[in-house]
Amino acid sequence: MTEASDSILGVFLIFCRVGGCLLVVPGFSSPRVPQQVRLLVAGAVSLALAPLLLPLFQGRIAGQSPGQTLAFILTESVTGLLIGFLGRVFLVVLETVMNAASVMVGFGSMPGTPVEGQDPVPAVEALILLTATALLFAADLHWELFRGLVDSYGRIPPGEGIGAQASLIRITDQVGDAFALGLRITAPFVIYAVVVNLAAGFVNKLTPTVPVYFVATPFVMFGGLLMLYSLGGEMMMQYLMGYAAWLRKG
């Protein structure tokens, strides 16, 4: 009976890390995914990984007091949340830089259906976020995520967790890498917006009686759409490569 109860507790601890990760990681954490579905996915993944991971819990949970078990549960949950948050940084950064790029090329006043939240966002931003989320599954990176969760037990043994200092360093490095990737993706739009607005400013100085900005806005937006059409595939490829590199590197 003790072995059975230890196995059940081990599966629940696996669920704490897996469920904590899926709670915030891109794709699974979208409010468009019902909570019941997320719960079932986390439970199914935990049961599927249990034969691989249960041996790691042997000798660690046997004979624990209730306080030790609670500390174990909290540690595993926080570890899963941290792993998921490191992945979510990529989507948050992509949302931030695409919001800025949308405003620069004149699409900021055109609200679209939100993908990862409740507040309206520019239609171009919503399109990019929806595409990025769909491509994560189309490229089978969700399987790479599960593989990374299994490998995380080798780096972060059950119950040990990550220190506060190490967590902050890891989050800071992740934010820096993600913003470098985001700026690389949106650099063409930033350069385009600077050049176009600078040219419009010079023309407005030469012909102050003509409302240059009102006349130029449709052309600026059309140029932004052409750039999105031409560079959209490469932008998504760069994003997927950056996310996949983090999954493999951990």
C-alpha cells in the first residue's frame, strides 16, 4: 500500500511541474483553450511521462511528513511555472515589438481580435500572434517542450527547485535574448517607418499648406502590408528558430 501511495504522490508531483508549465507556456495557456482541456492535457502528459520519471522520485518521497510533502508540491509547481514563463517571454516580446511596429506603419488604430488576452490589439499584431501560436504546433515544438520537461529533471532534481538568484539571472538573460530576437524580426519595419516619416517631414516643410501626413498615410500602410507580405515567412521562421533553440538548450 505504501508503494502505491508513493506512486500516486509521484504522479501528482509530476503533474505539478507539467501543469505549472502548461499553465503559462505559449499555446496551451491561451484563454481560447478551455480550462478543462488544459487540465486534461496536463493530466495525460503527466501519466504518459510517469513511467520515465517515477524512478527519480524513489527514496525522495518515502516517509515524508505532511509539511515536507507540501514543500515538495510548492517547489515542483514553482519550477514548472518558471519553465513555462521562460517560454512565454518569447510570445510577450513578440506581442510588444509587433504592437510597436503596427503603430509605426499606421495600423495601431485598427483593433483586431485578441489572441493571448482580452484587450483589443492591432489587427496585424493579432495576425502575427495567431500565426506564431499555430506554427508552434505545426512545427511539433510542443513535443520538444515535453522532451525539455523530461530533461529538466536531470538539471533540476525533484524537490530541489531553482534558487532565487539563479531564477532572476535566467529570466533576465531570457528577456534580453528574446528582445534581441524581436528587434531583429521587426527591424525592417522600424527602418521603413523612420525613413518614410522623415521623408514626409521634409515634404511637409517644403509644402506646409498640403496635409502631407494625411495624404501619405494610405501609402505608408500599403508599403507596410507589402513588407509584411514579403517578410512574414522569414519573420515567423526566425521566431520559430529562436524558440526551438531555447527548447533544445533549456
